[in-house]
Amino acid sequence: MLPMKKFSRFRRALLVNGLLAPAMGAVSLGTRAQSAAPVLHGSDLTHAALLRDTALAARLPFELMASLVNEVGPRAAGTPGDAKAVQWAVANLTRLGFSNVRAEPVPLVAWQRGATSGAVTGTNGRELVVTGLGNTVGTPEAGIEAEVVYYADFMALRGDTSDRARGRIVFIDEKITRTRDGSGYSRGILSRISGAVEASRRGALAVAIRSLGTDADRIAHTGALRYDPQVASIPAVAVSVPDADWIAERAGKGEPLRMRLLMARTSRIQAMSNNVIAEIPGTDLAGEIVLIGAHLDSWDITPGAQDDAAGVGIVTAAAHAILNGKQKPRRTIRVVLFANEENGFDGAHAYAARYKDTPHQLVGESDFGAGRIWRIRSRVREAALPAITAMADLLRPLGIAAEGNEGSAGPDAAVLMRTNNWPAIDLTQDGTNYFDIHHTVADTIDKVNPGDMAQNAAAWATVAWIAAQADVAFGPIAPRR
Ligand SMILES: [Zn+2]
């Protein structure tokens, strides 16, 4: 329970500023006692509400997202599209008036796919809609043709101690469920990441997986796989969901199926990309950083409107609202657009190493599409919880609920959090429809709602501002056990 008498002083500050409706119940953020010392001044809370409402009315997040998609398009790390994205980011962050705009080099290995096709052969065969998984090797020039061996999911493959995959093409029919928080995807992801290794261990020639998608369209979803140097690297593709259903139906009837896969040589080369950084310099605590980020790269086959041009638009617009506000932040607000989130987190690792000695008050990332935010979760020192409560109160009118202090952060930010024990915020977006288009050609602008993006930017502006102003250090946090 909260020490109500002391806590009410804090609530009164919010009430005075019109930020907390008198009818509201006590802020629920776990059951631990919270510090009574006011960690924010009334003027900071008033200003936060102003920033929130200003950002909520802006079209900038959508405009930036559309600009990155239309003017750059696909931007896989290390490719010319990626270099163009870096230029785009530097130009736009400069144009918007940020300080210290810079591109910091990130060395990486760039993977490039070859042309890919697949089919079930024979009298009742058909061409399949397939895409190579990220990092896959190609097939021999003549392709690979072999009998298909069906597994209902990844665990069925991993549990198989028989010899039936030997000399065949493994098909994994792992289905993912539609969920708001993306947990369905998380549960299915091993089929993509480790399917090739498990199939190869059993002597398979190649692996085809059901796309990790919740759609029913004839589009294939790519995404990274991992090889094990101890095991032969075999080609890996994803087939579209309707094609997977068709294969499953035939396999279920016991029909023998032969599949042919053809994938031109893929390559892995040393390349360079950049993290793009922009700042709003702080005042009395300028040496401490409030980081809000997104990733600049996309997969090669997609314009990446939601993954992650949306995040780029959201955090940039959030910071822009603060930049244009009448008050200057105490801490430095830093927008970081990370390199190569999709295939190795190289940008996050480079950033974590480069800035390990710079205090970070907060790290957060927007990288789960363009749906509305419905939840805030923190991972901060206990002493900082009153500031999180203040955030939660400000976010409630946006339809966002607080859920504890065991949160993590978006993928790159999670790398930073784990590496340097920096405190983190997760603003969870509604991902109900995200995996319909994730890592596909269909991740396009038309599926993005400008109002939803503005709600995101409003939330991030609020969070970043409160983190910048609070009279309490959010970190460092204890390492996760
Ligand atoms: Zn992403």
C-alpha cells in the first residue's frame, strides 16, 4: 500500500495542475511504498500535459514515416538503401532543428539474398509463394528437389529422434496466434530462428517453414535465422500461410509431396552502416541522457512502414514536440535511430559500447508497428517510481495503463538495458494486426493510422519530458538474474 498521507501531497501537486481527476483512484504501480518527496515540480507536470496534447494533434509522425518509406523504401543494413536512409535521417533531423545531428559508424556483416522460388512438383503440384529467411545460404545452381517431411511445429521437429528427415526437405507448420502483446509471435519464433539447424542436425537438405504471419494472404514473411557452425548450413525459406495450409492438408491425407527450392547464391560481406543521433541539449543535467529510439533499417523485401519507419516517425515527432516547447529539458534528450536491428543489433551493441560511461536516465524504443499504446511498464530504481506514477497519470487520458516495474524495452533498447544496466520504459503498442504484414511486402503506408501514430508520439513526448525533469535518478538498475 502507499503511505497515503505522504503520497497525497504528491497527488495534490497533480490535482493543482489539473493533471489528475479527483475521481481517479490511487495510482497502482505495484504494492511497494513510494517515496514521499515530490520528484517533479508542478510546472514540469503542466508542461508535460501541454506537450502531450500538442503532440496528439500533430501529423508529423505520419509524415516522417511516409517520407522514409516513399523517398527511401527498403533499407536492409549495409545496402545502398540503408545508406540513403542514413542520409534521409541526417537531413530530416537537421531540418527539424535538432542539435548535434550525426551519423556514427557501425561496422556489420551485410547479408544479401539471391532470387528465390519454390514449388511442390508432380501432377498435383503448384508454385509456392516463398521468401528466403534472413542469413540463409542459397541452393546449388540446379536447386534442391526432395520429398517433404511434415512437422506440425518446431517442438515436433526437435523431439524427433527418427531418421525420417534425412535427405528430405523439412516442412514446419508452426502457427502463430493473434495477440495484442505479440506473445503469439514470440512463442512461434523458434521455427524461424532454429528450424534450419534442427533440420540439418537430422540430415535434411533444406527447410521450409510456414510464415510467421497471422494473415491469410499469399505473401511470405522473412526474418532472421541463426546457423550453428557445428552443423551444415542448409537453405531455409518461409512459404505463405495459404500455401502452408495447402501443404498441411495434403500431408494430412498422407499424400507424398515433393518440393523444389531454387535460391541463387546469397552473400555476406563486410559493410558499414550508421546510428543516426540527434539531441535537444539539456540544461543543469545536460550530461545525463534520456534516449528514445527506433531502428532505421528494414528487411530487403519490404518498405518497412510499420517496421520501423513508424517508430522513426513517432520518436522523432515526440522529441520535436519537446524541442518546440517553451521550456528546455534539464537532461539531454537524445533520439537514436539504430542500425541493423533486424539482423544482428549491431547499432545497439555499438552504441552501448561507445556510451557505456555516459549516464542514461532512460532508454526506450518504438518498434512494434503503429498501433495505439495501451500499457506503460518501467524498469527503474525503486526511488524513481513516483516519477513513473506521474507519467502514468499523464498517460491515462491517452488510454494507457500502468503495469509494474518489471518491464523491458524495445529490442535495441533492451540490448542497452542489459549491457549497461540502464533504466528502461516500455510503451506497449497494440500488435493485434502487426503480424499480418510483419517482414513482408505488405508492410505499407496504407495500413497506418495517423491518429494512432500521434497517440504514440504524445506518449513518448510525455515520458521523455518527465524523465528529463525528475529530481531522481532512474538508474542504474540491478542486473536481471
Ligand atoms: Zn523492427
